Amino acid sequence: MPTSPAPSHPAPVAPPERGPLLVLCGPMGSGKTSVGSVLGRRWNVALRDTDEDVETTAGTTIADIFLHRGEEEFRRLEHEAVERALVEHDGILALGGGAVLHEDTQAELAAYARGGGIVTFLDVSIEYAAPRVGLGEARPLLMGDPYQRWRDIMDARRPVYEAVSTMRTLTDGMTPQEVAREIERRLRVAARDKAQAQRAARGHAHGH
């Protein structure tokens, strides 16, 4: 017998003026792709990953781009991928760990948020990131002492993640399904609070 598809849930967030329903950012090992996959299935929308976009455009792996073309070229390709996805994609968008470092990307994410977009920072500690990242795999930024490199990178990027995001979710000790449900819960609370504030504002206006 064919397996029945996972039940879909309406996304608890109003579509923004333009772009994805939700953008996920965070460091290596925070679960952006796995959480995005769960949300995509639950909301019946597509997941787009900018790392995959870069590899498709370049016709090779990210590790190979770093090795043969350098990080500057990778960041250029990455920014172009983010810029396109913020315009074209209307599902879930997972950003590469360092995508938020580009100043133009920061400005584009700010414009997306002003238009009603949600940028979720998936936070994680090294203890939980390490098993997810697979520190023995090809991670060009983690050469040398991968644990210390991860900490150094996270310390440098944390203020940027916090600045570009509209919501932060700690993923330590949580499965992707649990993280997805927590994001949904917080989105519902935010939508309810916004609706209550709008009703209160209308009531105040009518009272004058």
C-alpha cells in the first residue's frame, strides 16, 4: 500500500510582501536544512538552500570552490544566491552559515523583515553542533582545530545573526521536529499578539 503523505499544517505566518515564508540563519550544525525540511513538509512548501544553489551554479562543491577559487569568490556566489532566493522563492529559505556576513545581504534581509518577513536565528552550542556538523567531514572553514575554529567563527558571527534575525530559537537537545514545532508555536503567539494590538489600536481610534 502506498504510504500516505505527512499531514500538512497551514503556516502560522502571513506571507510577506515579497519573498520566502520564513528564512533560517545560523551556524554550521544549528539544523537549518533539517528544520527547514520539516517545516517545508508540515506547511507543504518547498525548502531552498543557498549552499545547494551555489554548488549548482558553480558546478562543483563548496569545499572545491574554497580550495581552487578562494573564499572571496565563494562569498560573491553566495550573495548572488541569497539575493535571487529572497526575490524568487516563496517557501522556506535556509542560508549558508556565513551568508549573513555580506553587507548587501544584511540590507536585503532588513528590507525583507520590514516587508513582514520572518528571519529565524537557529542558535546552538558547540556540544550539540559538533555531532551534527561531523567535524571530520570537508568543512573548509574548520581546518586545524575544528572545535576552536567553530567557537571563534560563532563568536564573530553571533552579533550579526542577532542583528539580522527577527526571532531566535535555541536548538540544543532538540530534534528538528521539536524545533519546527517551537518555531510554529512562537509564530502563532506573535501573530496573536499582533492581532490583539491591531484590535486595540482600532478601538482606541474609534474612541476618539
